[in-house]
Amino acid sequence: MNHAGIFITLEGVEGAGKSTAVAGVAAWFSQRGFEVECSREPGGTPVAESIRQILLTPAAEALAEPAELMLMFAARAQHVAHRIKPALAAGKVLICDRFTDSSRAYQGAGRGMNRTFIETLAKSAEQGLEPNLTLLLDLPVAEGLARAAARRGLSAHDRFERESADFFERIRAEFLHLATLHPRFAVIKAAEPLAAVQAQIYTVLQARFPLIAAVPMGAQHG
Ligand code: Z5A
């Protein structure tokens, strides 16, 4: 399983506030003396970040759906082997903006790719790794897209941002379905104001990691 460290993933539709929430989770653990690394998918190592460029940048040659799926898992295999597992083996907290649940939601529910094939790829890339906690930041698709558009301003859409609202509705529904299947999930109401979202996340962290919550702030974890 997860060695000495703690592996936390954040999931949700575009603009749900995952990147914003990562900082709050990192602060909660580092204030209690843990060494924390924050990462993202696709990406997180030099090779995986190169694959991210292919995956997100619109190009004249359309990416075939199986190619998109396998590139997601190629990036993940690099990330798991060269970043996530070493960090966990060193006893760190590794917080990741998206992981395999995004492939289940985007490539599985969004694109309609074969679920059995996705699980086969997951088994190969993850090598037995599973998140200790997955925070699902859930909010209506229209709100997430509006937030992402406001943040993007005049810059160009990436490959995923060009998809329809229906595509993102299927993804939101799949994330909520996955949350009913796996106890590692906690669903956060992400449409609330930022302070209320942070408060929900801290409540989940206290409930899931009571021994760590009891550590005095500023203590050294050793
Ligand atoms: N993808 C995939 O298909 N399969 C996979 O296996 C994986 C990924 C791993 C990565 O894009 C794309 O890859 C992603 C899925 C696909 N595409 N989509 N869609 P990315 O990393 O560039 O984008 P993202 O993961 O979707 O994240 P994002 O757009 O950056 O959203 P976010 O991180 O969830 O949100 P944020 O940046 O924290 O917040 C967005 C804005 O809202 C920002 O201005 C915040 O200040 C604001 N915000 C945040 N919280 C609040 C609250 N509570 N109230 C008001 N405003 C807020």
C-alpha cells in the first residue's frame, strides 16, 4: 500500500477549486511538522510534464481517444515511479491535483472509453498505490466553467476546455458515483465561498487523521 507517507488526491470538474484547495491541505500538514510535496496530473516529473503539453495543447493533428487515454497513463506511470512512491517512502505527504479518478471520469464517462481497459492501465501504472484520501470538490458544471473562464481571461482554451457542457456533466456524475463506491472519498461542497470550502476540508482532515490533528501546531514530525 502506501509505505510511510500519506497520499491525498483532489478531484473535480474544471474550475472546482482544486489548485486553491491544495495549498490549504499542504498548510494543514506542514503546520503539524510534516514534509509536504504538491504535484499535479497529468505531470509532476519532467517526462510527465512533457506528456502534459501534448495532452493539453490543441494541435492540427487531433489526438485519437485511445492515444489520449494511454498518454494519461504513461504520464501517471512516470509520476508514480519517479515522484509519488519515493516521496511516500520518505514519509512525506504527497498532495496531487487529479489522479486516476480523473481518467475514470474524463476518459471513461466523458469519452466513453472501455472501463476494463482503464482499470488494466491503472493497475499497471499505479503498482498497488491508492490514495489515503480523495477530496472531491463538487460544484455545478456551469459555475466551474464560469470560474475557469474568468481566470483564463483572453488566453486560449486548452483541449479539454473546448468540450461541451454535456461532457462535463457526465464527468461530474461519474465523480459523484465513484464517491459512493470508495470510502477514501470525501465530497466537498465547492460552490460555497472559499472560507467555507476550506472549513469543510479542515473538518474532513481532522476526522480522517485524528492523531495528526492532535499534534500541536509547529511540532516536528519525526
Ligand atoms: N485530465 C484527464 O482528462 N484525465 C486524467 O487522467 C487527468 C486529467 C489526470 C488538466 O487540466 C486536464 O486534464 C483537465 C482534465 C484532464 N481538464 N479539464 N477540464 P488543468 O490541470 O489545466 O485544469 P484543471 O485540473 O481542470 O484545473 P483548473 O481549471 O485549474 O481548476 P481548479 O484547479 O479546480 O480550480 P482553481 O484554479 O483552484 O480555481 C479556479 C478559479 O476559481 C480561480 O480563479 C480561483 O480563485 C476561483 N475559486 C476557487 N475556489 C473558489 C470559491 N470557493 N469561490 C469562488 N471562486 C473560487
